[in-house]
Amino acid sequence: MISPGIYRGWVVLGIAVLLFMTQKGIEGAWGTTILCFQQDEDFPQSTLALLGAPLSVFLAFKLSLSNLIYMALFKYGQLSLRQFTALGVSLMVLGLFLTSFADSPQFVAVSFGILSGSGIGVLTVCTYIVIALWFPWSHRFHVFSTSVLSAMDPLGITVVNAVVANMCADPSLGWRWAFRLFAAVFSSMGSLLLAVFGNPPIVSSEQQEAMPNEKSPNIQKPPWSVRSKVVTHGIWSIAMCCKGIAYFIPMVILPKHLIDLGYKEADAVKVISVFGTVGAIGQAFASLVGDYVKGYIMVVNLVAATVLTVNNIIAAYSTSLTAVYVYCAGHIRDVTGSYHAVFLSIASCFGVFVLATFLLIFNKKWRYLKS
């Protein structure tokens, strides 16, 4: 039972953060998981590209197709948020458990990619909705509560990566038991989330419009035309795709890359640990100050992405392990034997994110001037 003195929203938020950390850790540790696959007799001839494909399928279902599944079930299935959450947790756990019996990359692509990807996608949508209901815009900690869901993701990558590496190093365990462990952890936390789900307060759109908000003039918006909506969504979709590519590529290829350079697998674990710890601190700080910069988060994103663009340009020409620690990157070997191209591509992706964010900020300011 939850004490009457504790706001239930905080309990729901805490469990949701742990769930997000676990699933993000599984994604971020895929580079180490690939090394484990290559040591398995069931994956003797599998290339790096083939072993990386399940993660691509996972992200495709998580980021796009799961939203279509959610909208279809919401329209025709008449399911509640709690039922949607249960569905997401069930699919994620089932996918992880079946993956532990995989004997080919194709099997992993179906079990982990499709089942777990769809499950975590539905769960992500539901979790953000329920947290936003518990902490509406008028709540003092609205930005903190909705952003902290992903703030601890890098820390999850650190923990899960270390778990996978250690279990793979033990012949009696291996990657199969790692996936079973993740399924058990996800099942336990998902069940706990459903147990404390509660009934979040629902604020109607009429009540939101009636709320006075002198501190946040950006809420009062001039009407959007259909063309403006299409252009804005298009720009932001491109920006988020570029951000996702630039964010995930270094983590997935880093373990294999360090081994290619002559370092030990333990070095890769340490590098990702540094990345995860520092990343969690940075994102937690951003979440804490988020409620003080309501209306200016896009500008903060612009500055951060600019810094990352510069970092990846420098990383493209760095060769030492120290540089890998500092920039969480190293030289990535491509088919031509040149490592520069991929890091410059990552920098370009962040550059596109910077440009798209700038265009959206400029468009917003221009529309206010016109109105």
C-alpha cells in the first residue's frame, strides 16, 4: 500500500524510470551482445551487419509501428491506459524470453526486434501519457517528471553493458541467461507498475485553456495552418531521425571497434561506463533545471547539439583510448578502411538536428511577430 502522504505520481514515476533504464540499457549494450553472439556456436557465419539487424528492427517497431498499433487498438479496441501498459510489458517480456532460445539472427530479429520492439513502443507511449496526467503542465515539476524518464538512460546502459559482459565471460551463464534475467527484471518491475498504476487526474482541454498562465506566454499560440503543421512535423521528424542515428551508432560499434584497435573487452565496458555515468549526470541536471526554462528547451537543445557536432568532428581525427574516453567515440572502421567518414556523418546528423531546431525556433518567433 502507498502511504496517503505520498503523491502516487512519484511512485509511478520512480518505477517507470527503472523500466526505461532497463530497456535503454538493453539497446545500448547491443554492441557487447554482438560480441557474445559471435562466441556462440549457433552464430558461426553471422556478419556484424546481420547481428546488428535485430536492433534496427527493434527500433523501427519501437519508434514507428508501435504508435500505429497503439492508435489502432485505442480506436477499435477500447483499451484503458492500464491495459495498454500490461500489453506493452507482456510483449517486451515475451520477446526477451524467446530471444534466449534463439539459434539465428533471424530468430532474434523476430523475437527481440518485432515482439520486444512493439511492446516497449506501446509501453513508452502509455508511460509518457500517464506521467503527463500525473504531472500536468501546471504542475511544478512537469518538465522534470517527463524528462527524467530518459535522464537515467545512460546509467542503464552502463549497468546492463557490465552485466552482459560479465555473464558472457562466464561459460555457465552466457548471453542466453542474460536475456532471461532481463525478462525477469522487466516482468517484476512491470507488474509493480501495474499494481501502483492508480487513477491519474485527468484535466480536460477546456480546463487547460481556462488556466491563467502569465509566466508562460508561449502557451497562448496563434492557430496553425495545415501546411505549417506538415512542415513542422516533417522538419522535426528529420531532426529526430538524425539525432537517433548519431546517438546510437557510437555505443553499438564501440566494443568491437576497441577490440579491433587492440584493446581488451574490459576497456570497452569502462568506456561505456564513463559515458553512461557522465551522460546520466548531464541529463539529470537538464531535468532538474527544465521547469525553470519552460518555453526555451528548444534553445537548450540547439546549444547541446552544436557541442556534440564539434565533439564528433574532433573524434573523427582522434586515435588514442584517451580520446575515446573523452568523446565516447573512436575511429570506426568502414569498408574503405577509413574511420573519418562515419564520425563526420555523426557530426552531420547532429548538424541537421541543429539546423532543424533552429528553423523551428525561427518559425515560432516569426509567427509571433506576425500575430
